Amino acid sequence: MADALDPVLNDIDRDLDNSLERLFAWLRIPSISTDSAYAGHCREAARWLEGNLTALGFETSVEETSLHPVVLAHRPKPGAPHVLFYGHYDVQPVDPLDLWTTPPFEPRIDETGDSKKIVARGASDDKGQVMTFVEACRAHLAMNGDLPVGVTILIEGAEENGSQGLPEWVEANRERLKADVALVCDTGMWDRETPQITTSLRGLAYYEIKVTCADRDLHSGFFGGAAANPIHVLSRIIADLHDADGRVTLPGFYDGVREPPPELLEQWRSLGLTPEKFLGPIGLKQPAGERGRLPIELIQSRPACDVNGIIGGYTGEGTKTVIASQASAKVSFRLVDDQDPDQLSRTFEAFVRERVPADCSVEVICYKGSRAVALPYDMPQLAAAQAALAAEWGREAVAVGAGGSIPIVGDFKRLLGLDTLLIGFGLDDDRIHSPNEKYELTSFHKGTRSWARILSALAAA
Amino acid sequence: MADALDPVLNDIDRDLDNSLERLFAWLRIPSISTDSAYAGHCREAARWLEGNLTALGFETSVEETSLHPVVLAHRPKPGAPHVLFYGHYDVQPVDPLDLWTTPPFEPRIDETGDSKKIVARGASDDKGQVMTFVEACRAHLAMNGDLPVGVTILIEGAEENGSQGLPEWVEANRERLKADVALVCDTGMWDRETPQITTSLRGLAYYEIKVTCADRDLHSGFFGGAAANPIHVLSRIIADLHDADGRVTLPGFYDGVREPPPELLEQWRSLGLTPEKFLGPIGLKQPAGERGRLPIELIQSRPACDVNGIIGGYTGEGTKTVIASQASAKVSFRLVDDQDPDQLSRTFEAFVRERVPADCSVEVICYKGSRAVALPYDMPQLAAAQAALAAEWGREAVAVGAGGSIPIVGDFKRLLGLDTLLIGFGLDDDRIHSPNEKYELTSFHKGTRSWARILSALAAA
């Protein structure tokens, strides 16, 4: 007998304020994964979720990885399909802190503007999104005493730090992660009214370069014009990474990159997403990457290189006539199709080293890399989820690729043989990774309802 | 009747410990001029010197400028030559603080190694150097009740911040600064045993560039490859500033730059200062500037461009997939001969602006600039000072140009018609502008004796 859905949806509506209270409690824990000073808080965030899921009736545990622990929760349902839901409890750093209107770990509802918003670090990425699934499970369990499908929930704590330790943990725990399909809630809507299923993701390779020239900071009056300057060396490397047409110049970089098929290009063109429409909301007008391509094409089907941070020399107020001893930059690549992050690491390091003067030195740190992934278009769970989303939102769900990386999706395919449905309710203006991150109250509420519907739909798929 | 010199030198030897105590008291005041948080401390440092000079018998006052105040002290001597001594009480910022072995404003004598050193921010640049002159005056006054020449002392508080406010103050106080020659103690020795008179100085032009692209920080997964990245824009600007031969590419940059005469080049070659000898002590081997020129030539007779600082995006531990909204760099130029800083400002700003995408913006801040200056080789005071230095050090004083800038020297010539003798006792390894700045105890002691001799010699010049 199929569980009834309407009581579940009604319960979600009725219990919204309590759902928010639960989310707020989780958001108050500053679980920043990239800064070791916050390691204890990451552990607290894991424990909070363990407590929550245990109370709902999941068999839950907090398990160690080489970095922050994962939360694993099971609720099997013999004879029914089984889903593996993934999300992360860790959040991005909050700097620059002075640009936050209110403290990042004091969540609040912002009622200014034309919609209510949950404002906090992690509100959208990813605690708010994770709780849409958890609250959908809660409502099913409250109304029907059971879930429509078997569910395993895996919530990690190092997604913003390259999912360090997670692939090894997944590989060692394959038997406990068996499922028919994986679900991830860490992506966005097409727009405020239109749901979206993300069917492909770019991969990521992330490096840090530290160039050292003289063995101490120098006075630029005494040495300027004669001594090597690491900021010059670094700037040359960065400038050399792109040619005048915006293409990445690393040898072999575009190996394994396929041109999108003409029909897909046509579909993208028909969306009417001009550079002005795409970039206007962030104060820009012209695409900065490869010339002659649409913004959506650049983001969904083309690789990219961005310097995510740079520092060297005197950066305080006023002037200092110094030649720094050291300068460093963080450089990342978005990968598509068959680009190989390991091959890229070798090419990139060689590219950097050949641009460093013989009497200077460079350290190239390689953080975790991941390949791009894509979903088979004919999987039955995709159709089921699309129907469920259409029922909730009154619009067809758009199926598109995304520019960001969720490394675990490639690992699920490789290690568990699982395809992943990427369904999320974030909006482009959520300011994830920026000050004043927010999640629309509508995203949270209708996102929870969406998962309730999807769980029911997957039972029949 | 000429004052006796030997008792003065003996008094300097005898009172060395007390001289050091006085210097230490001044060094304890953190008079960082480029950071407005230290403005009060700058004022304290001025007051301390006012007290000291008043006690010695100078008519002393602290006078306002548009930034930090100057200290002005007079002791006229009718019928005798009159000198104007200049120095600065302000010091460089201390970052990176964690590289200091002991706190920068807790001066101490370091007896490790083969010489005793005064270690503190400002020990060499410029409080230690200023006090060599003040202590020489003290000894003359103590032993003879008078100075050999009339003396005006002008100590400013914004030298490390482009001498902001000083030229205007000098111009408004011309009558009070009348003298026959200016003396500056803010330069170095040729080497540990050989005194030096600096006969030319490079000029300085200092800028800050702030590039803004999107109106907020972006997620590099969503926008990477489509949105402009200010670090890329900035790196391109910096990389474009030099060509492959190390020459500055700004249009007209080398206008007004003269090639050194062959006899000077020959003299430089005879010094045997190879790239290895010049750069070895700072851990480098090959000159980084214009190809095919000696290091001493690059530093004394050629202009240069250095980026003194750069910052943008995420610079903390680990990774953050962000495209920054803004990135900034501090860029300075060393000028020679007839290069015009005002013309350079126009060229530089145009060069920067044409490299910023149309939908991004840039702010170019111009800090104070100064032209290069050079001394007439036949001035009688130069010969007198050379003889006095030779008597103290047992070696002829080398007369050379220097790479650094002391903007006031150009202003003294322009506003007061004064030529300046640049005599200092710093060493190349004093780490001025770096952590663990030091001043050799020998520099302080024999420097004081040198000024005592020079004051006597100038009375006869």
C-alpha cells in the first residue's frame, strides 16, 4: 500500500516554524572546514545532526575520516528501492566579516525586499538544502510511520575543503552505501519559479603556488631593478595562463574537451540567456572567458581557470617600499568531459616551474581534484523526479549542466556504480561563499515539499 | 678660536652607554607613519625629541603639517657657516610580526655573531642615524659649550609615507631654514669599513591600483569562465609593465634617462661587484632588471618598477572557490636623471585603464612622487666631509649614487636652493623595512664620532 502524500505535505506546511528552529540551531554551529581552528565546531555540527536523525528513527553514527567526520544514517525498507542522500554540514569561511550585515552564525529571517530569506553562513550551502530532505523524511515518518523508500543519509564535513578523506571512507564502506540511486541537494533552481535537475557537473583541480625570491624582504630603493620580485614572477605566471582570446594556454589543456552537440547549443540559445541577462545581476556585462561563446556554454560545457586568491608584500594602509621575499596564489581549474586532473597537475606544475627564475624557488601545492560527471538522460528516476518537481512547482523542471563541482558525485559513480540526481533549491543570488549568504524561505519550504513528493515518486520508479 | 675636537671624541667614547639609553628610549615609541592608528605615537616621538634637543640647548618646537608634526631646532652661530640637518622619526610598519625574534619596539643589543647590534624597528632607519648627529652635538656642547657651526635640525614624521605635508611646510618656513648646506643621515656605508657619501638619489613615484569586477564575490563554479576576475586583470597589468628584457614598457618611460658616462661605468666595473657578490648575501644570483647591465649600474643609474604588495580573494588556509570582487596592488617606480613623476602618473594611469575591461572599474591612487637628485662634485663641503670621514675610518670615503629615494633632498634644492650631503652609517644587511631591523653598534658609535669631526671640518670649509 502506497503511503498517503497529502497529509505529509500538510504536515510540512503546519510544522514550518519548528523546521526553521531546527535549521537555525544547526546554522549556529560555525562548522568551517578549511580552517583547522574550527575543527571542533565541525564535530559539533556532525553530532547535532546525529542527534536529530536518531530522534527521527534512523540508525545513525558519526564516523571518522582523515579530516572531519561524516554522519551516516540508515532506514532500510525491504522490497522497496533504496536511495543514498548526500549533503555536507561544513560551510565556507566568512571573510570579509565586516561585509556581513548581521553575524554569519546568528541566523535570522530577513523580511526586507519582496521575499522572506534565511540569512546565515550555510543557509543555502548546504545546511538549508540538507534540511529540506531531512524535514521531508520527518513529515513522512510523522504521518505514515515509514518512508516510501529505503534511505541512507551520508552528510560529510569537508566538501568545502575538497572532500578530503571522503573518497577513502566511501571506498572502505561500500557495502553500507548500497543503493539504487544517489540524491544530492547542493545545487540551484533554474530561476525563482522553475525547478532544475542538474545533469552534469564540472570537475575541479585546485592548487596553491608559493614563489620565493630573496631570502628576506628587501628595500626597493636599494634593490629595485636588480633583485627578483616574487609578485612579478607570480603575475607573469597568472597572465600567461590565458591567451588574448581567453583560452587557457597550458599544453594539452583542452584534450578530452568535447564541443557541445548543435542541438544542445540551439537549446541554450533558445533560453535567451544573453551576456547582459546572465552577468547583469552581478554588475558585469561581457563574458570574460573564451571568445565567441554563450555564458551558459562557458559555464556548462567549457573548462575554466580562475585565480581564487593572491597575496604578497605590503598590503596595509599607505605605502611601503618593499620587495617581498615571497608571494603566493591559489589557482583552480574547472574541468569538463574527459579532462584528467592528474594529468593537469603535471602540466600545471611544469608550466609554473619554467616561469620561475633559476635563482628563485617555487612550491606547488596540489589540493584534491575531481573529474567532471554527467547523468544518463534515460534513467527512470530522472523522469520520476521531474514529474514530482513539476507537481510541486507547476512548471517543468529544466535539466541542465552546472559549472560547479561536487567531487563526491564522480566518486559515487566510480566506487559505488551509482548515478546521482542533483536536485537543489538554491538561487543564483544566494551569495553562497560570500557575505550575507541567504536561502529563500520558499526554497526551504517548497524544497521540503519537493523531496516529500520525490520520495513517493521514487517508490514507484 | 676653533673648538677642540679630541675632548669631544673622548666624551663620545665615554658616554656611549648613556647615548644608547637615550636612543633606546626613542626606539620604544612605535612611530609608524603609514598607519593612522599610530598617529598618536608619531606625536609622542616628536615630543621626545623636542625634550631632548631643548635640554641640549636648542631652541626647539614641534610644528604641525598636514600629516605628522615636524621637530624644528635652532642653534645659530653668527659669523660661522650654518648647516641644516634633516632626518625622520617615523618608522616602517613591522609586519610580518611573527618573523621578529624579539618585539620590534623593545630595543636590545644583540651580541650573537661577530659584532654587537642594536635591534629594533627604526634602529637604522632612521632614529639610530638621527641620534648619531644629535649625540655629536651633545658632545661638542658638553666639552666646548658651543657647536663649531650654526645648526638647524629638522626631523620629520612622514618620510616612510612619502613625506606627506613636508614640502608645503618647508615652503612656508623657508626663512627659518636658511643654511649653507643640508646634511642628511639616512643612507649607508659602502661596506663595513668604508664610509660613503651619497651624491645622487633615485626619485620615487608610488601608486595603488584597485580593480573591481563583479559587485560581489562570486562562486567560481557558477561563474568561472564567464565572469571577469580582478586578479587576472591585475596580473595582466603587472606582467605587461616589463618586457622580456626587463625593460619597463610604459610609453616614454625612459625619456630623460641618460646613459652613465664611460668613465663612470669603468669605475663601477673596477669595484668588482659581480651579480653573485651583490645578490649573494640576499640569496639570489642573477640581476632581475634590464638585461646586460651591472647590478650597481641598475641601482644607481637606471629607473625601475616594483610591485610592493598585492592582495585579492581568499588568502587563508586551504581552499575557497571564489572569484573576488576586488583586487589591489601597490606599484612604485624608482626614477633617475630627468624623469618626471607627474608625467609618469599620467602615463601609468592610462596604461592601467586601457587594460581594465569595459564593464570593470579601476581606481588609481597616486601617492607622493619625487624626482631624482644629484650633487655638484666640486662643492667645498663635500671635500671637507670626505676628509673628516677619512680621519675617523682610516679609509677614503666612496662617493656614489644610491638606489633609494629621500624626496626632501629634491625639495631642499628646489625650495631652499640647498645642496645636500648624504652621509649615513647603515649597512646593506641592516634589514630596514624588514623584520629584525638592526644598526651596528659600530655604526652608531663611529657615526657619532664622524659627525663630531664633520661639524668641525665644516666650520673651516
